Amino acid sequence: MASNKSRGSGVTSQRNTSSTIPVNPAAPPPMTNIPVQPVEPQQVQPTAQQAQQANNSQFSDTDSQGYHDLYNGRGYFQRQQFGIDSELARQNYLASNPEGVQYGGDGVHSLSQNMNWELMNDLPLTPTHQATADGLDDAMHNLGYNLNLQRYDHGSFVDRLLSRFGFRGMRTTNMTEAQLQRALVGKTFSENKFLSTSYNNFKNAVDPSTFTTREVKIEYRAKASSQAFMPGDGPGGRLGEMILGRQQTQKVVGVTVSPVNNARSEGSPRGTQNRKQITIVIEVG
């Protein structure tokens, strides 16, 4: 996950460009060439079933603590087991280079961006995207802890939720905090795509403000039974990434709006603060 950007809709977490047209001027600076974090030989199992059995023994579906932050991400990563197909899918997902048209991409977005776009819009998946999605599905295991996770998006993410819940034509920029709370709190939904979140609020990113100054902050309260896995670091940087599985129940439990302009609208360069940041709290699982 190089930039957590959306492709068009503001819902999909994406990697390093914005829409299907030119690169957003607010795109992050070039990343250093961080290789995909390797797994130890004993972490790769011959089959998905063997990896899943090993993960079930490591990651419980219950946690006696309330929602809390994850520490020792490296240790968490090293406890995971991957089938061979899931390991290949992990590497595909972390790739940040544009996916070439000869491989089914558009030459602009990364493989994960293109795959998530197809999933989100119920489009046919290319063979590579289908194999990657299948491998990621197989990699999922119990999160193991009741965790706080973060993601940032643009106002169009909330606009899409409003439309889904029947408030068509309503825009976040025209609504008060109380109106957003009435429209969103208590609503449940699911998404047919992989959600890239951060367990440490992007504190080790090259430029955290690439994420944290966006118009919408999503604070996930993910239950230990949520299906997820940690892909490790990749060329996009050390982002503390945790990928949440598809089609999980999400419930909006809180909405607040900053009293001051502390965020930027989509397309605005970093450093521009022309929006009040909306924080949405969502329970997963």
C-alpha cells in the first residue's frame, strides 16, 4: 500500500496514483526502493489448508482486552504462515509499480489498485487479479486481538456511503456533524474488496501527512475474530499495513467533524487545509 489512494470513488484503498487520468499533484514524493519484506522459510507452507491450520493455532478469535493498539508488528508478521499461492499474492499486492497493459493492467495503477477497482465495481477479474484475490482470501486468519486500525480517504467515500444508505444527492460538504450522525451511525454494510489499513497510523511512512491530512479519517475497531493478515513492508514504504478481508460486516458507531479546517479536499496539494476532517468510527466483525 504505497499511498492508500482511491481510484475514482473514494472507497477503495489504493497505492500510488489517483484516478484513471493524470497523477494527482497531491501524490506522495517518490519512495525509497524498499524490497518486499521477506518471510522465513518455515512461514511458507505447501498448501493453503496447512497454513490456515497453523494460523488458527496462533491467532485466537477472542481477546479479553478492549480495543487497543498493536505493538511488535514484526513479531506479528513472523507468526503468520502462508501457502505458496498466498505468498505470491502477498508480493503482488505490495507491488507499487504501474501494472502493464500486457499483464491486464492499465499502465497507470498498481496491480492491487486495478484488482480492487474490479472487485468494488463487480467487474470481471483478469487471470492475474483472480489468482491474487484467491491467494489473499486464503491468507486471511483471525486478527487475534481487538485492534485499533486507521485508514484515510476523500469525501467521496462518505458520499458513497450516504448514497448506499438512501441519501442520494447529499454531499458531505453540505452536512453538519449532527446530520452526518443521523444518516450514518448504526448503519451496517460490507465491501467486496480488500481494505488496506494501518495499525500504527502511518507513523513510519516517508510522509505521514500524505494520509493523515485527507478529508476523511476512518478509525476501525476490528474484533479479534475479524479476518485479516499483515502483508509486511513493501516498495511503497513501511506503513504498518493490515489488510482486512472482503465481505465482512462493518457498522458505523460514531461520526465527528473537526471544528477547524485541518484537512484537504481531493486533488488539493499537501499543505492545503480547506476542509474539516470527518472522523468515522467503524466496528468490523
